Amino acid sequence: MRIISGSNKGKKLIMPKDKTTRPLKDMAKESIFNILAHADYINFHLKDSKVLDLFSGIGSFGLECISRGSKFVFFLENYPPVLKILRNNIVNLKYENKSKVINIDAFKINENTFSIDQKFQIIFCDPPYKEKKIEILIKKIIEMDILEKNGIIIIHRKKGDSDNYPKKFKVIDTKSYGLSTFVFGKKSN
């Protein structure tokens, strides 16, 4: 597991020893960033963006965003052994000033979790595959109004999983890579 591109290209990330956490694989991560950079139907610029990385794990997605030019990443994680690894990865890459780790269950976010005017251009949601309440989290994100007008939510799901998303969430693309599916969506107007 490594940083694929940007200022820290090639740097290795510390991996967990247990199998409880499922880090985002390099191939899947590269596919997501290719879609963000080259898809005609997504008007998105990673440079100077603010990112919310839910169920962060070791930070693979958010750290890649910073390496590629994101301004700031909020990492939400609450599994103690992985929190330590996440913090070590941030220090090893010297991203302490470009990130904040919040030790919280993503389902417990509320208007007090971030500053009152905090909005994100990208929200990455990579929950455990067994998690079935993703639509509740998406609904909460929309109600809290923390996604920028043209922002994108990316949800990493097990291939074949189907979730019901709130009507205010417009699915703009579904890409399948091996065993994983990524749903790209945004707030409907």
C-alpha cells in the first residue's frame, strides 16, 4: 500500500496487522482518481479541495488526496488500533497541518463535529462491507448541508450490494472493479 501520485508519490503506508480493517487497494484508489480527473460528467477539481474521509482506516484515500493537492482532509475513524496507524501515516507524510483526525463513529456526526460553515468538495465513505445503514448517513450529510453545491460523495461498497439512497442524492455513476463497487453521487438540485 502506497501513495500513487503527487508530492509523496511512492511513499509506503503503514498497514494494520489484523484483518479487521480493509484498506482501500491501490488499484481501486487509482481507478477512483482517474474517474475524478477524466470523466466528462464530473466537474471536479481535487486541487485545493476540502475532503471528508469517513471510516478512514489507515487513511489511504485522504492521504492520497493531500498528496494530489487537496487543501485539507478530515479523517473520521473510531477503531483504536487503526487510529494509531492513521496518525502515524499522517506524521510520516508530514501532513499534520493539512489534516485532522476525529475519533468518532461516522454515524454519530452532527452539526458540532465540524465548524459551522465547513463544507466539503468530496466526501469518501468506505464503511465495513457488512454495514447496511449507508442511506441514513447520506441523509444526515445532506441534512447537515456539509457537501458543496457541486461536491461529490463516493461510496465504496461490496460488489452486488444495493443501497437505497435519499431522493436528494443523485447517483451520477456506478463503477465496478473486481469485488468492489463505487457509487459516485451528489446532492440533487
